[in-house]
Amino acid sequence: MGRKNTDKVVFHQIQVLDAGAKGVSVAKAPDGKVIFIPNVVPGDVVDVQTFKKRKAYYEGKAVKFHELSEHRIDPICDHFGVCGGCKWQNMKYSQQLYYKQNEVKNHLQRIGKVELPEFETILGSDKQFFYRNKMEFSFSNSRWLTEKEIGSTEDLGNRNALGFHIPKMWDKILDIEKCHLQEDPSNAIRNEIRAFANEHNLAFFNPREHSGLLRTLMIRTASTGEIMVLIQFFEDDKTNRELVLDHIYEKFPQITSLQYVVNAKQNDTIYDQDIKLYKGRDYILEEMEGLKFSINAKSFYQTNSDQAYELYKITRDYAGLTGEETVYDLYTGTGTIAQFVSKKAKKVIGVESVPEAILDAKANAERNNITNCEFFVGDMKVVFNEAFIAQHGKPDVIITDPPRDGMHAAVIDQILKIAPKKVVYVSCNSATQARDLALMDEKYKVTRVRPVDMFPQTHHVENVVLLELR
């Protein structure tokens, strides 16, 4: 006799209380445990079918709505609820900002446990759709079927897909007709490539068997109007590869950079691959306050160009530069923040572990005729030492924009040791930022905090903190 499944329980008329981590909402079960529920909005009253039970919580889905939240709106995307992105598209934007600001405040208070000033109001995005400058799509010869399709008796026909991974399913791709994240011609390019490939019977990738011609598609756009398209092929088939690339360039002559890569390894990351230029030039240009930044296929650049400008203005304002300061920009990437603040600093030193990023930073500084910025490659916890500081001068201000994991303990120790007057900490993860602030509390007081919404319709939020020497 099979074991009874005790994970599946239906809770009736449960009120959704709060927006939680990773875009899911939070409710309380009758037994007091937390329930995590996707695709609902705080204020909804729902019946919940649980599918996972743990010691402290359940995971479930709403199977019936009794009352709809006053903060609920109709999502505009046909793929909402199946696609893994835009999980808050059913929530008013004002409420999205409310929950993002609350998350930052809770992390800094609960994890950081440091004395905080009054928070500045979160900076919302003027564009709530079509704001991303970079999108990546995957090909699949076995697209994800909707519940409606699964229950249909009709022939499903072509199973090819070009779209996004279903959450937590590495081999399942949802076919996307219209995405509301990147401005046109993004949708037109993606749909044209899929239609052309189907028309010519070109093989879409099979991730389980590792076979097929077409693997991934990346589209980058810039506020200057320039466009980059990169197709990743699994098989090295020159004839069909050029068939696709020639068609794209003919159909979309406005493409600035058309590139490709042949990648037969297990994963589809391109950072260790040799990227080939097919048409145009191998970069596009982004512009900000007259500064021009080249973006290549491997470059990191903030994916919301308009909000990046706002984020950098806040960072520069927090730094309070007079023109006499030596500034260190840690985790400088391609040097965008360093160059953005350089006209108000005496000297800026940028440090980054990715060699290609530093090459971009130097090329951009030369393009922008900036002579007071220097850039260095190395692991931050190794390079940022006493000898480096002795050579380049003690910083008056440090700007740090680390990855999601936050700063290494050795980097924090070095900051505390040299004790610059100000540290401006930019973070895409307020939880790890809060952890680091707690470690710096012995010498630094948090004097300003401002969250910035870079990703409307999602739970992600950036945060800028100013720390001043006690």
C-alpha cells in the first residue's frame, strides 16, 4: 500500500498578508505556519492547495479566489503566471514600490541591526514596461505546454520554442510571443528568427540529448538606438548558420552589431567562448551625460539604462565630491560609475576581477577623454591591500558596488583599516548589504539610505547607502 501524501492540504478562505521573497506572497495557515503562494496579491482571500510541507512553512497555489485585493490589477502580458518573470505584474506599481522599500528597511533593521536615518523614498521607474536593454532567450524543440494544451485532444503540431525557462526547470522553455520588457524591435527580431527557422526546418536545441543547431539568442539595445544581436549555435553548420544570420541582417538592417558563437559545451554561458563578429561592429554605444560607453557581448551594464542614470546620480550626490578627493571604485565593472563621478573628483581608481571589463573601462575612458581614472584587474580581497593603497593614495571616498554576495570580509577589514571619510555602498541585495553594514558599524554611521527600483514588475530592488566615519 502506497504512503499517504500528507503534503497536499486545502486551506479555505486564507487572507494573503504580505509580499515575500522571490516574488511570492505570504499568508498564515490555521496551524500558524507560513504559506508561500505565487501569483496572488496581499489582500486577496483565497483557497490554497498546498504541494509542499516543511517544518515551518507550506508552499501552495491559489485554487479559488473569494475576495480580490484593492491593490490587484490585471496583468497585461499573456504569459503572466507561467513565465518566470514579472511576478508582480498583477500588483499596482505603487504597492510594488511600497513592498520593495519595506524589504530594504526590514533587511537593514533585522540583519544589520545598525542605527538608521529616516529612509528617503524609493525612486520609482518612469518606465514600468519595456525598460530592459538586454534580454536572453533559449531555443527548444520541446516547448512547455500550457494546462489548456495538455487537456486538448487536438494535434499540438510544431513543438519548437524560443523564449524563457520555466522556473526551476532547466530543460523546459516557454514559447514567447510578446514580452513587455524590451522595446521593439526585440519582439519582432525574436519572432522572425523563430518563424524563419521553422520555415527552413532548422533544428532547435534539445537540452537533454545535446543536439540541434539553434541554442540561444541575446538582444541588447541602447538609449542611442543601437542594437546588438547574438545567436548561439550548438552545431558548427556554416551553411545554415549563415542562412539565419544573412536573413536577420537583411530583415533588420538597423542592427548595429550581429554576432554569433558556436558552443558545444554542456552549459550555454558565453563568457569563456570565442564570439565572432558577422556584420557591423562588435559593440554598441550607450550614452550618459555626454559620456559614451561601449557595450560588447560579454559586458556588464545595468539593464535599465534610464534608472542606471538615476542610480549613478544618487551615488555621486552621496559621495559629495568637491574636486579634491581621491575616490576608489571597488567592483568597478566597465568603469561606468568611476567615469560618471570623475569630473567631480581629483582621481578615481577602479578595481575589478574581470580582465575584459577593465579593458572596456580603459577604452571607454580614452573615448571620453578622461585622464583622471585608472583601472586595475584583480581579485578584490587580494589586490586591495596596503601596497596598492600606498602606491595609489589613500582614498577620501570609497564607492563599492559588489555582486549579490556582498563584500568579502577581507575587503571590509581593509576599508575599516584605512578609514576613508565616506563609503557609498550600492547593492542589488539588501540582505548581504545589511550584513556588511553590521560589520562596519564600529567605525561608520549610516547617514543616508535610498532604494532604487531598477526592475518594475519584479521583487528585485537596488539600494544606496552612505556611511560616514564616526
